Amino acid sequence: MKDLDLTPANATCTTCPYCGTGCGVLAAPDGAGGLAIKGDPAHPANLGRLCSKGSALGETVDTDGRLLTPQIANRSASWDEALDLVATRFSDTIAMHGPDSVAFYVSGQLLTEDYYVANKLMKGFIGSANIDTNSRLCMASTVAGHKRAFGTDTVPGTYEDLELADLVVLVGSNLAWCHPVLYQRIAAAKKTRPNMRIVVIDPRRTATTDIADLHLAIAPGTDVALFNRLLAEIHQQGAVDADFVSNHVSGLREALDTASSTDTAETGLPDDQLMHFLNLWVRTEKVVTVFSQGVNQSAQGSDKVNAILNCHLATGRIGQPGMGPFSVTGQPNAMGGREVGGLANMLACHLDIENPDHRALVGGFWSAPAMPERPGLKAVDMFRAVADGRIKALWIMCTNPAVSMPDADAVRDAIAGCDFTVVSDLTATTDTARLADVVLPATGWGEKDGTVTNSDRTISRQRSVLPAPGQARHDWDIIAEIGRRMGWQAAFDYSCPAEIFREYAALSGLAAAQGKDFDISGLADLSNTEYDALRPIRWPVSARNKPADRLFGDGRFFTASGRANMLAVEQAPSVRTPPHRFRLNTGRIRDQWHTMTRTARAPRLNQHYGEPFLEIHPEDALALGLKPAELARVSNQHGHAVLRVLITDRLRPGTVFAPIHWTSETASAGRIGTLVPPRTDPVSGQPDSKSAMVSIAPYAPEWYGFAVSSTPLAPKTDYWANARHSSGWRSELAGLQTPDNWEDFARALFDAPGAQVSSVIDPTRSTTRIALHDNGALIGALYTAPEPVAVARAHISALLRTPGAAALAGRPGQDQPDPGATVCACFNVGVNTIIAAITQQNLLSVDEIGTALQAGSNCGSCRPELAALLNATLGQAAAE
């Protein structure tokens, strides 16, 4: 079946497993081992749109490399043996050392039903709150800010507000790459209403700034100063909603006093830009302020969130169409995890672990033998406790902390040294799974069945399309079985996810009666059939009250007083960058996700950026002696990485940027988490992932190389980065010493001792080109030089498994145009193809490029790059 032929009648309606947008997906087996994929036009989150990652989902579901049986000490085992061992070791550890000697570290990619059962087991029956989630790394500061202001972790608005607003402010959010479908919704709204204004606040000039009317390149970490200045300006211009504040808000005077004394020079913004922004915000009633990781991932993240919320509360611009603060989540079920109490300092349904009435309510509902009276260890502290031996048994589910945690080398060593570690995942080869005593095969997207909650509180079904491979089991099923084997048979006697969902929904009704926001009690009586057919629905869905799309517009909040709280927050002193050091910003790129366990399986997603890289300003590159495409060693006291140099003026001098995705599976030294210090926000416990201080120096190999292979590569060179291609695998290489014999090196690299070799070796220029054939087909090619290798990578990769007669040339002939590096991953359109179409077809707009080549016509996240290419090409033509 082809993607375009899919309809809800002949496909399964499910939900994308990537960012928190929560896009609806139509999926059906394609007859070739994959899935046909199409955006669901009926889903309210995306209305049929998908990004490059979502569009490629069908290419990620093959079972190559999947873990198909439980493993104990790297050997296959039966489920009975593995489950008995896990249950026994956890029970024995608790008996000897107490409940706080064990911990779960879970994931925003689990389904809500998985999350619920894990929290019930740890908090209600083991009796510890030592369960935390990788959502601590991305959303914990928003949770803290929401709770301080609203009394609960509530997102007030909806996606429709992004389209209804007259002003959208994007703070610390590269929406075009990290939430592409939301970006496209805003872009479409602006096209329909050209008077709509968009402001981007970000130290970097990202793809998102392409749509901005104003880009504020704020000094890193100074968001509190900016929004304090905005609050003072709101007051000065008479824009405070006196009625709303007097009836519904506390703390205005204290917040204003602090805001009025804030020095905005810290932001580094010119006065005219600053006043332009202040006037736009103050004088536009329908304003939405969107914020994400640039706000959250900070040692002052919670205060940044509250500085933003203060401005909306002071003006009453909250909970009404087209206005309000809007946190966009980074993971597909970070919201669902927060709702079930996935963080160590929360109980299910937004109840508070420190509140004895809440503990009694949850404990009574669960018939729990033991409820913790205090919060458990948050992520950074949890792994410190693993390192020092306080935690002796650890279960990691669906996440890769040996890569993604700050101070990742220390976390890796802590996991390796833990008395007993269990990992539930799709493969046994992640950096974390390789450290485990027991690895349990879990189902993944396309096989799982349950619910997720997206950034605007919409609950959607994730449905199975494919059977579970091998002996893989659902996470909720594995956790429940452990609970039964630890002695709590009745409490974990679940037979299907619908049963778990009904229990969870019923508990939410009790929480709502305690004055909490989260209420899906209207779904507590769903039959299995009704659960299977559940369409996307936004909470609250109360059994007692009328549903409401937006919250807080009526001035009713969930604090003890019923009033919102404005907080007096101060800008933290600026951290001055020491001489010869740089401030490292980290984040995501367009076509990859987390640690690439899924996205790296899709060849088209590896073409935009195929290896870890470092963005650095031209002035800094010149001072350090770095040239484009060379390698740099980035280091500090925590670790080091070796990254490809990308020189750009997109960022400020003195700052650098590196993506988070590469692991020791995909690169020799690309784990950026090794450089991030374990410094956290004192309120939320969220790590500060965007201000590591690093040293940078040229990495000076004797040779650079590029290789393509029809089979997976396992280079033993000093530097390497592997990526899957449609015809095989590609590898960027470098070495500190030149091999004695290049042909022997090539045979070893490709594990092809008997292959036919043809080569062109130029000792004078120190260049090498070697092609290996087997039965007349090209199985590998290697190109080396003393500088970064300049060959047509896409062309050479396409020659694999063909006669490849021209492989040694490294470039196509005139009758075979080289498409160049991929710009549009959705339709695999390269930069050279785009430039040629612009010049030959006289294309004058991004839309015309889309009509001619399809590029930019699906998810749209490449449209800023298309615009840049268009401007550069037309500008060059005009100059000529």
C-alpha cells in the first residue's frame, strides 16, 4: 500500500512517537516489512501534516538489531528466569537495605499506562518515591513554574491559540526543527493574516527566525531580565488588568518591585529592539508566549518560567482565545508522565507527595501497603546515589541515560558499578543497555497499545499496527508481572491497557474532588471497545463538570487560595566566560531524535547532518585556527568530544552549539552529555544543559577519510561517525597515524579479505581512492586525504551494489548530476538539485521550488534553508 492511498478506513489511526506535538498518523503494513505512513487529517494536533521524522516512521520498524529474547549477563534467557531474577533481586535488596535502595528511571516515550503501573509499583507498593523520568531533563522547570503560579502543572491554552493570536513570541524554541508541525501551523496562520506578528527570542539565529518579524538575539541565560523588564513596562504603560489581578492574582506588588530594579543591560539587546518588543507585547492583547528548552534547561529555569507567567497574569491574558503562556513539551508523552506522577516529587493525577491527605487518598485507592512521605531522588541525584552505592538495584526503561544525562561519563560509570541493573528497551546495544545485568525486550512504536498526552492536553491513542517481534512484551505487562512476582498479585492483575486506563481515570476523579485540575473521570467507564475506538480528546473530561478547552480564563486557579501567584524573581548574576573558554549550547537537529535509536534506522534522516558537529562563530574559528569541515576537540573537566567544525555567524562570538544525538554506537566521541555539568535548577532539579564552559582546540589528524559500505562498518580509527544510507552505510573517518598499507587497511575496514581491489594512490598528494568489488558489485569504497575529503557523497553511496565502475573518480560524470547534500529529507532533494532548478527554471519563491521539486511541501522544516538557497542563488545571479 502506498502512503497516499491511506485513509482511516484502511489504516490504523495512531500517534507519532517523537515530539510533544502529538501528531495523528495513519499507518498500514506496506507489504515489504515496513509501514505506509500518512498524517491523519482528522487529528486536531496536525490536521494531516507530518514532519520529516514522522513521515519516515515506516522506515524505522524493521526488526534488524532488535532484542528478541530476555538477556542475563549477555546470554539469552527465558522470561520466567529473567522475571524471577529481577523480582528476587529487588525484593532482597529492599529487605536488606530498605525501599530507598532501589530506583526506576523511566521515559517520556512510555505510554501513560506503562507510566501509571511503574509509579504504582514504586510509590504504592515498594514504598519509595525513587522513580524519575528523562522528562526531568526537558520539562521539570515548567512543572515547577506552573505549580508555583497556578497550584498545578497546567497548560492553559490550546494549539488553536497559536493561530488566533495577533502576536506569537517564541522563547528558547527552535520550533521549525523541534516542533515542525506547530511551526507550520503558525506559518500558515501568518500567511492568512499577514498582520500577525512573530518574535523569536534566542541567542542563535535558527531556522525558526526565518518567520520572525523580530529576532532578539538575547545574551544566553538572561530571560528573567527581559521578562522582568516587560512586566515593568506593562505597569508603566497602564496595561495591568486591575480587575483580574485584584480578584484573582496575588503577588503583583512584590513582583513589580523586583522587576523594576532589574538591569536589562544584561540581555545585550539594543534599546531600539528592546522597546520594539516591549511595545508589541504590551499593546497587543491577543499574545501567546511559547517557551521550551531554552527556558527550561537552565539553572534558573523555574524563575524564567515564572517571569513569563507573571506577564500574562498581570495583563489577564490567559485562558482566552489567542492568548496565554504556552509550554511546548519535548517528548510524545512527557505530559502523560507528569499526569501520572512520573516525577519523583509528584503523585498521580497532579497530587502532591508531601500532602498527607493526598497520600492517603492515593494509598487508599490503590490499597497500598506503603506510601513514601517525601519526594524521591531527582535524576541527577539519583545517579549520584547509584554511584555512591545508596541505590543498589536500578531499573531503566526506554531511555539512554549513559548518553543523555549530564556528566554522562560519570553516569555511565555509575550504572556499570551498580550492584544490579535492569534495562527494558528495543535493543541490547545502546550505551546504557550494554551496562545492564538484565536486558528485557520491550515493544516499540507500531507494536505498543495505549495513550499519550500532547502539549495542549490532548489524549490520543497509540495503537499497534505490527505484531510484537520475537518475545518482546509491553512495558506495562513487564512491570505488572514483576509486581505480581514481588507478592502483590491482586494490585497488578491487569489483562489489557484499557483496564489500567479505567483505573487511572477513576483516580483522577478523586483528585479533582481534592481541588486538582487533572480530571478524566468522564472516561472511567469506557468499555474495552470504546477505549480501542477512543478519538483524540482534550482534558479535563469530567464526569461531573462541563468540559473546557482553556483553563484560567475565569480566574479560578488551583492554589489553596484559589488565586494565581505572581513571583518576585531576580535575574541570576551573569556567568562570565573565562578567557579561552566558550559557552556550549546544546540541542536537537531537524531530522534526528534523542539518541537516534529509532531515527538512525531511516536512511533519509541521516543525510541532512551525518555526523556530530560544532557550530562556531567565524571570529572564534579564526582565533583558534579552525577551518571549515576540520575537526575540533571540545573538552572540560567532565569529558570531551571530537566534532566536525561548522563555521557560521548564526551564533554569538564566545558561544558554540553542538547537537545531543550521537552515541558511542554512532560516533567515536560524539556524546555531548559528557561535557554538560551536573548543575541543576534548585527548585525543579532540571539540569542546566546550555551553559557548559568548554575549551576548544584543533584536532589534528594525519589523514581524513570517507567510506561507503554495503554492510555495517565498525571502524577502529581515532575518529569515526557512521550513518545508514539507502544503499548501505557511510562513515566519516580520521586518524592520528597513517596506515602502512592502505589496501590492507581497506580490506580490514570492510571485513573483505577476498574482495577485488582497485585503487588510485598518490603518495605525492597523500591521497587514496580504493574500491572493493565482490562478484562484480561495489561493496565498499574508501577515500582519504590530508584534509577533509571532498567527494560527491550521495553519488558514491548510490553506487553500492552496482558495478560502480566510476567509483574511483569520486564524482559523477556530466550525464549523472550530483544531487549534493540533502536539504529536504521528506523527498530526498539535494542542494545541487535545488540550485539547478532555481537557475534553470527561473524559480522565484519557496513555493515555486515546492511545485517543481516537492521540496518544502510536506513538513516545511526545510523551508528556511530553501529560502536561504533561493536568496543566495538569485543574489549571485544578480551580481553576475
